[in-house]
Amino acid sequence: MLIFWVALIVIFVVIEATTTQLLTIWFAVGSAAALIANLLNAPDWLQWVIFIAVSVAVIFGTRPFVKKIT
């Protein structure tokens, strides 16, 4: 899963860099959190839970700020 999370981070960052809107940065952060969980030997199911939870938390946490600047 290590390579999978690294690949997702790269994909999401490349997509974000090629667009002018915030589309995938939240998922890059979630992927980074899951990567850290992987490095700490968390089971695969927990890595997915962390990915989803962190992604959703970052989306809702930054949404008011993003709406304000756009």
C-alpha cells in the first residue's frame, strides 16, 4: 500500500497543479495521512478510514475559507 498512497499523493498534486481551482488538494492531504498510517504499520482498512476521515475533515474545515476567497 505504500506505493499506492505515494502514487495517489502525486496524482492529486499533479491534478491540483494543472487546475486553477481547489479540486483535489483535500484528497492529497488524506492520502498523506494514510501514508503515515501505512508507515506506522496500520492495517489496510484503517488506512482507508483515515484517508476518508481526513479528506472529509479537510474539505469541511477549509470550505468556508475557500468560499470566501473564490
